Amino acid sequence: MDYNREHSPLLVKSQAFASRIVNMVDYLSSNRNVMFKSIYDQVLRSGTSIMANVRESQFAQSKADFISKLQIALKEASETQGWLILLTEKKCITEREGASMKEDCNELIAMLTASVNTSKKNQQIIIK
């Protein structure tokens, strides 16, 4: 195991967020309105996909592949943010819970955006 890879702030944050998403969906699925089950499934998929794509990026085949994986993670984070807003609006989760989850998601979006921008900038330097 490569210590630096396993302890990168982006990986740690995305792993913790995925865990929170799983816990939230588990709770909602067992204790809330089943009418929203498809939304719970969607937020589970997008929220855990962030971590999966961050992990995949660590073993990318090229710089372009690395950037692509992080951009996919960024799209998944944006989708997750939308589902969290909807879950809050529909009172599936409280305002406080929604704000906390959205804050974590926003931090991931900021980290992913910075990583993508830095990687693109570094890629341009290599090409020149």
C-alpha cells in the first residue's frame, strides 16, 4: 500500500463522504417514506461514485485519464448536491442534516475543482 495515495486529503474526504451517504440512505430506507426510494438509490449511486472515481484516478493510465476520472467525480458531486437539496426540500432530511451533507459535498467539489484545474495546468506545461 502506498501511504501517500491512501492518505491523500481528497481520498480521505471522498471516503468519509461515501460512508455518510451510505449511512444516510440506510437510515432513510428503513425509516422514511418509501415513495422516495428511487431518489435514495440515486443519491447512493452518485454519492459513492465520487469516492470510486477518486480511487480510480490514482491508477490512471495517463494524465488525461487522471483528469477524466476527477471530472467524472466532480459531475457526480454536483449530482449528489442536487439530490441533497431535493431531500431537504421534501423533508426527508432535516435542514441541519442537509446543510451538513451539502457542506461536505461543497468541500469535495472545491477540492475536485482545484485538482482538475491544477492537473490541466500541469498538463499544458508538459505539452509545451
